[in-house]
Amino acid sequence: MTQTQPPFTIDWSTRSKMRGPGEQSLGKLLRGLRDRLAPEAQGISLTYVDDRGMRKLNREHRGKSMTTDVLSFPTSSEKGAFPHLGDVVISLPTAEKMAKKFGVSRRREVETLVIHAFLHLCGHDHETDRGEMMALQSQLERELLDEEPLAMSLKRGRKPGSKVKKLKDGTRVVVTGRAAAALVRREHVKKEKKVKVRKVVKPKEAAVKRGPGRPRKEATRPPAKRVVRRRRPSPSRSGVIS
């Protein structure tokens, strides 16, 4: 007698202007992952967002103020509670950019992100293990999708010499070629402006202290007259004796 699997509920939601693959495209993949990795799980939620919403979640939960392709939020269900596996959030604009770089469809890129997130919900972590998670992800892509695995790393598709440019709305994009060179020049100009030029300050002259009230004007005295004293004529003396 074969044991039947419990029902598996997938909650779909979107907060993105773009359209992502739904039940008909990913339902079979998600149930295959449940049967393979988490047979006791009975529910999972998948939400599509834009880069702005993803950046907000990434800042609140990971302390990184930048967008990313996918986030996973495992659920630790208590005894007797509904065995919900967790929540998966995917940024469709970022998935679209990566799909164009790899030359695949948006659906194919989202499939890779779903497998990657599902492994995180099951406790795998490629940042701490020795490559086991990424090896298992490649195996699942071949078995469940009958496709060759897509490249997956922390810095994906970055070309040598490329730069990250921050747009006015806060979105970060990767630029290359002339745009990257122009960004480097602008950064160099900003650094030069920040350099403080020391100015030569002349020593201030000591201020003359004055008492309260109006300053007194020094009286101008006329120059002193030179008194010339005349000598009195002394009595003449003669040699006559009287």
C-alpha cells in the first residue's frame, strides 16, 4: 500500500508591474521539490515584486540597501500548526535582466530562482557549506526541468570594467563601456571637490581697548613757542679810579 502525499497549497501574489509565471508554469516544479526535499510540507507562498520592493525587504531583513533576485523566509511551525514551508520573494525586473544576459526566457530564470529559494527554505546555505547546495541545485535542474543549470553566484554576469550606477529612484544598474568610464570620471571629480584646500589666514591686529561711551578725541595743542631771552648788558668797567 503506497502512502499518498498530503495536499500542497501554493499561495500566489504579485506586487510587480511585470507578469511572472504562475501555477501552470511552476506548479509542477514546486510540487516536485516538495516531494523530493520536504514531503511533510503542505504550503508555500510565492510573491513577485519590483526592484524597489525587493530593496526595501533586503534592507529590513539583511541590512543591505540594494536589490537582489530572490529572498527566502523559512517558517518554523509549532506543533499542531499548519506545516507551512515558508515564503519566497522574487524580483521580476532583476530576473528579466539576468534572463537577457543568459539568453533564456524569464520563466527559465525564475525556475532557477525557485529551486534556489526552495533549498534555502529547507535549511541549505551556500554561503557556509562547501558547495553542496549549489551541486544539489544543479542536479535538481537537470532532473526536474530536463535543462542544463544556469550560472548562480553572488555577482552574476558582471563584466570586467563594469560599474554599478545608482539611478534617481534608488535603483542600481550595471553599466559598461563609455557609461562606466563616464561614471569613473564623475567619481574622480567628486573626490577632487572634497579635498579641502588650506587657506593662509593673516594674523589679526590687536584691537585697541576703549572704555564705555564715546571715544575721547585727543586735544590738539599748538606747538610751543620758543622763548628767546635777551641778555642784559652788564655795566661797563673802566680803569679810572675816582
